[in-house]
Amino acid sequence: MRRLLLLSALALTSLLPFGSAESALNRAPQLLAVLTTPVAVPLQCRYGQCHAELTSFCLEPERRAPARGTRYEARNADDFVLTGMTADGQTISVPAGEMVAITSLRGHSAIQVTVRGAALRQLGLVSAAVSVAPDVFVAVADEAGQFSLPHTAIDLALAEDVLRPLGRRIVEGDTEAAGAALLTARLVNALPLAERESASERNGLWDITLGTAAQAGRTGARQAYDTCLAKAPDGGRFTMRDCLAARHDQMIGDLNKTYWDALQSGS
């Protein structure tokens, strides 16, 4: 019965045109899938807040993309895991749970996770990284108070049982393209958060961050790195981080379009 209801809901959803006039309906923004991280992403701390950006994609093309800074929330305490090192060299891993705050960063292509430095100190950690469990998706926080049409229980069940598994098959199943986006995101996260990087940081970024190990998507990520490295000396207001983030978003955007096409065709 549950599956029949979900398939009916999916059929109705597919009849809605992408980008339909939903502002008048005040729908909640898209549910976002978050790609599983092959390796944990280090947190960078600034002014008492520790941040990392993660690759995401839109599960619901008929809804609007989130504005920058839209608050999202994990659905399970162990969707995000913190791994860190204590002062005496021990490594510990804990479910991030409510310690992690999630906001949209660049439309549906990237989210930012933030953990208070005080929370890390309470755990005894002197450094930390975040990883993402398989098949994670996030929903806008406190929807019922903001939107006349928040996500319903059926919407969330549809995402869990149908949309997120389809996204895994289409997006993460393309290991080269998804791998390139994830590797590019690692390069982004290794650069300074708010200031222009130095020439030595740019030139050493690839070897220090990714090294020589064989990894899916390495060719695509290298192309992005070389392109941005060539543009970096031009200066201007865009940093190496900005350039790589734009390349990352193009990569995941192409995969997201493939997912949308599959969703529309029912494949």
C-alpha cells in the first residue's frame, strides 16, 4: 500500500512543469540530496565557527531552489558524522546530530555544514572533519511555520523510498562525473574561507590535497584545477576557491539534469 501511494504521488509530481509558478503557493524549497563522502571533509574554523562545504543536488525539480543561507536539517542523528583527533592523539567519531547546522550555499549544488568550536572543544577535539552517510537528504528546517505548503509525510517518504535511490543510481552511479565533483569539492575545502589564497597555496593545492592516489573522477578534477590555476594570476575579485566552486557546480549541475530527465521519463 505504501509503495502504491508513493508511486501515485510521483506520477502527480511528474505532471507539474519544472519551475512552475509556485511563489504564489509559497512552497517549501527543494529537498536536497547530499553525496556520500569517500573521505571525511576537514572543518575550517573561523571566529568560533567551523565550516565545510558538501556536494548536494536537487531531488525535486518542480520546487524552487533554496536561497543562500536557507536553513536545512538532517533527518537522522547519524546522517553526518564528526571524526576528530584529541590533544593526546586519539581519534574519535560521533554522530553529529544537533551539533551540525546546515545551510544552502550555492543553490542546490552545495550546502555548508557548521559546528561550533565550543562543541568540538567539549568533545576534546583539536581538529575535526565531517563525513556523510549513504542516501542522505535534507529538508528545510521549521517548514510548518514558514510555508503554506511544507513537505508532507508522503513527500518525505517519496524522497526516501524513490527519489533518493534514483539519485544514487543516476548521480552517484556515474562514478567518474560524481567523483570529479567530490574531488573538486575537496580542493575547494582546502582553500582559505574568506581571503585570497597565496601563490604557493594555489600551486601546491593539488599535490597536498589529492596526492597521486588513483581516484574516480581524477581527470575531471584535474582539468578544473588546471583551468582555475591558469586564471588565478588575473586577480580580480574571484579567488581560486570561487573558480573551483563554479566548476564544481557545473559538474554536479550536469548530473542533476540527467537525474531530472530520468525522473520525468520514469526511468
